[in-house]
Amino acid sequence: MSRQRLDPRTPLSELHVHLGAAVTPAIMWGIAHAQGIRLPTKDYWAFRDLITVGRRKRSFEAYLELFHWTELIQSSPIAVERSVYEVIGGAYRKNNVTQVELRFNPMKRNRGGEQDLDHIIAAAVRGMDRAVLEYPQVRAGLIFCLDRGFSIELNEIIAAKAIAWQSRGVVGIDIAGPVVEGFSFADYTDIYRACRRAGLGLTVHAGETGGADEVRDALVALEPDRIGHGVHGADDADVVAMLRERGTVLEVCPSSNLNTGVLRNLGDVRRVVRALIDGGVRFTVSTDGPEMLRSYLRDELALLMRNDILSIDEVRRAIEVAEEASFLDRAPVIESSVAGRSVTMADGHAPIPIGARS
């Protein structure tokens, strides 16, 4: 067993973390009560078990069920601002995370169109601004998640909003959510191309519950800079070669994959990670949801070292890759479009919102 340790002062970059899984239960409890949300329990500890993995049976479906309450609690501008602020500041205080890209679906925070989408986004930006003002060592950005279960038209709006708010700290787009019948990455080629032209970073969930073919399809159709999880891509040598040749970075989330049953055990984690290293594929280590999974970024790195999955030098390399693959240094452009919707920026300052209904 390895006794290697990472210097606790080492600055870290977190590239794959979901807002709905990253706010501490105590803060979520307070937000829920401040908004008058009726919870299924009046006991804090029962609530904590409601929104964290706890002793739940490991499954991807069980993990997604946890988001029902976290997304509901975060469904207002006040809640989103507080949540973003707490995640960024908390990551720095607990783990010295000095670069963080926080992802969420703004349409899952506006109560089905009841609240204005731009107000939700503006609140997220305010929370981020407050956090980085308070902790000037930290750099942060937002990634908007499109959803497999949404119509293309709704996802077009989210992508257009990402472009419109780019000058205010939105740095990329993602596609997330469970596998849905009829969904095809190919339907999103034009949307991803428009976001690429606008200068946004491109990532996508693939190879988590889907197999290596899903990773291949995402690579061909979307040409993403990064892939969220992507672990099943390691099962196919041709896909590993594609990842290496294209320079695509995988956002590996060990504890998440173990808790959802995507990977059965640490032996599976070792097999995947070593296949990526042997195949020359660049990857980062992330949490996916530190509070929901009760595992922070340094816990993830320690897990890999403690079980001799990565050496200290390989961990340092993964940290370097995260810095290199971050979307935070991408410069916004002045004009672009998504699906014919013109989006014009006002001299690199506050965006002029597009006229799409939300």
C-alpha cells in the first residue's frame, strides 16, 4: 500500500462538479427553510440522508434521484446565488481548489418556466463574483448542461444563453442526464459547432452508463475538448486511440463511478485508469458531487494513491492536465449564433439577452 502524500498546499483544479451535488446539506437545509419549501422530513439528519448517497444501494438511477430535492431547493435566483457562492468558497477552504468550473442546467432551476431564465443565470454569476471577490486566489467559471431528456429546441435555448452570458463567466457547455431513447449526439452537431465558434469550451457526458460506442459517437459528432467520465471508452482500444489522437481529456470521477455502479470495484478503477495511461490518454480527476458523495477532491486523489492506482507523479500529472484543459482562459468573442438566433455582446461587458422564451 502506497504511503505517498500530496502536499496539502498544492493548488487543485476541479473541472467536473455539479451544482446540485456540491452544496453542503446544512446550507441546503437553510436555503429550503428560507424559501418555505415543504420537505418530507423535519429532522435534519434524515434530510442529510435524503440528499447524499449514505447507505443507498449503488445504482445510477438512485444517484439521479438525489437531484430531485437539490434541484427543487435551488430553484430560485436567491437559492442559486447562495449555492454557487458556497460551492466555490467551500472548495477553496476545504481543498485549496483555486480553479473550479461549476456546471448546472439553468432550466432545471426556473420551475418549468415560472421564473425568468436570465434571472437564474444572473444569480449564478453574482454568486460566482462574490466568491472570487472574497477569495482572490480562486478563478471560476460556469458550464451550462443541456439535457438528454429535453427537446432540441429547449437545449438550443440553453446553448444560446451560454453564448449570451459568456462575457460574464460562462465558459462551456455540456450534455448530461440519463440515456433517453431516440437521443443522438448527431442532432447536436450544429449547436456544438456554434458554441465552438463562439469560443466556449465543449464537454459532454459519455461512456458512463453508455459503452465505448457512446464515447466514439460523441467524439465524431461533437468533437468535444473533454468528455465527462468516459470510463467505458477504455474498453475499446480503437476508442482509446481516438481519444489520444484527438487530445480529448477525460474527466474521471472515481467515487462517483463506484457509487453509481458504473465501475464495480477498485479493480475496475485500476483497470480503466491504467488503460488510459498506457494508451496515452490525458485525464483529470474530479468529484462529480463532493457533498452528495461525501468525498472531496483530495479524497479522490488520496483514494487513487492509497490503492496504488496512481503514483504521486501520476497524480501531479493529472493535476497539470486539469490546469491545461480548463476552459477558464478562453476569450469570449463578440458575435455568434445558435440555430439562427443572433447573439450580440455589448463591448465584452453585460450580454444583450436573446429573445428566446425560457
